[in-house]
Amino acid sequence: MVFLVVALLLLGVVLGTVAHAPLTFSVAAGLVIAVWLGVFALRERLGRRRGTSAH
């Protein structure tokens, strides 16, 4: 997952509008996305372990 974020960030630097933004902003945005994806993955994993009860 982190590899995907890094790959997309590098692709954005080379080809996209991220090339026009300061490097510190690009790195900060990449870190925010990585943390968000990490929290999402953790919540999904914990949710599947507990199981859902259908009422």
C-alpha cells in the first residue's frame, strides 16, 4: 500500500500537476494519503475479524 502511494506520488511529480506544487506540499499530501489508507485498512481488518451480525 505504501508502495502504491509512493508510485502515484512519483508519477504525479513526473506527469501531473504535483510538479507545479512545492515538494514539501507533495510529500505532506502523500503522507496524509498513506495515513488515511492505513487507518482504512486497519478498520477494515478489525471489522472483518469481529464479524457483522445481521439483525
